[in-house]
Amino acid sequence: MKLVIVKDYAELSRKAAELLVSEVKANPKTVFGLATGGTPVGMYRELIKLSQAASIDFSQASSFNLDEYVGLSSTHPQSYRSYMQENLFNHINIPTEKTHVPVGNTTDHLAECARYEEAIRLAGGIDIQVLGIGNNGHIGFNEPGSPADSVTRVVKLTDSTIEANARYFDSVDHVPTQAVSMGINTILGAKKVVLLASGEAKAEAVRLMLEEEPTADVPASLLQLHRDVTVIVDQEAASKL
Ligand code: GLP
């Protein structure tokens, strides 16, 4: 895995946005794999700035998000669909119908998961997948124990993930306990992967991801099985390396 250590969150956000811009410039039909959470917010902000300043064209691009909470409608303020609309899609010229986020409030989750995998396949696969990392080493919502061959499915969130994400909800009791998430195998199917980590709270997860043998106990370490991964971390997240 290629490791890039930058000074701080601002530099991390700029670097990551520049990578995405160079991707869509080289291939206007880029299929992006996108992530939510606090970490990529700065990257999306930079991406919007760069796009507006240089008229970057996303009209032929498409995107697939990693995950969505089970039970939340797409218009729920805390849904990952709402997050993506607010933080990116409303501000660039990507056609809404080309942006994909798993549906969290369907009555048939099995069908939705199969449909999502198939949609990625029909799009020709993901060209560049952006990832954050959970404090426990999760990627997407692939919690510890997620095997390398897992695909899009309904997963149960761990208590530590529910607590970490409670800051976006009125209280911890409002955080959904399940999500639809791309699997590790889905993520490993992307042509390139870019993982972002910022802050001291991520330092141990970053160390385990890079320095331990690949194991389902630290899902991010399974990225060692991929041949084109760039890990961009700031100095705090790199402090245990
Ligand atoms: C959630 C998301 C992940 C994200 C993680 C870390 O669990 N499903 O995709 O990487 O949170 O989020 P943050 O960047 O806010 O620390």
C-alpha cells in the first residue's frame, strides 16, 4: 500500500480532492466509489471548489456509495443519501440518476443488496473507491469479523460504531443498529482505493491496517490484498507508525 503522510486535515482534503479531479479529467466516465462520515467532508468541499474554479465536468461520471443505514428513508436528514446531496451532489454537475446510494428503507433488503452489486457490475466496476476508517478498523460498515469475500449485505453495527456515529443524531438511541454495506470483496473489486484518516483517534486503526497481517478482525487490513491502494493520513493519524 502506498502511504502518504501530510501535515494536517486541510492538506489531506486537498490531496484527496486533487486525486479525484485528476481521475475524472483522465476519464470523464469515471465510476466513483464514495464514502461518508466526518473525514471526507473536507475533501468534498475542496472538490466542489476545484470543480467550480476549473469547470470540472462530472456529467458523464457516476458514483456508488459504500453504505446506508437500515430504516432511514433517503430524505431523512441523517441518511447517507442526504449527506451526499448536501456535501457533494447538489454542488457539481453529476446527474442525480447516476449517483447510487443503497436504499435503507426497503422491505426486501436481500433484493436491494443483490440489485446494488449488479448495478456496480453493469457500470463496469468502480474505478476509484474512497474510504474512511472506523476507530475499530472498519471500512464502509464492514465491522470486525467481515470476511474478505463479503459482498453487499445487511450488517449489524457494533456498539463502538453506534457510539461514534451518535454525534450526528439527537441521541444514541436514534442511531440505526443495522446498515446495508458494500462488502470487503466489493471494495477490493475497485480498480483503485484511496483511504483517508485524520486525527489521533485513528492512529491505532491505521497502524493495525498497515502493520498487521491481513485479518478480518481489522477489516481495513484486508486492503493489503489489493494492489493499488493509497493511504493518505495526517501526522496525528500517522503517530503510531
Ligand atoms: C462510518 C462510515 C464509514 C466511515 C466511518 C468513520 O461508520 N460508514 O464509511 O469511514 O464512519 O467516520 P469518520 O470519518 O466520521 O471518523
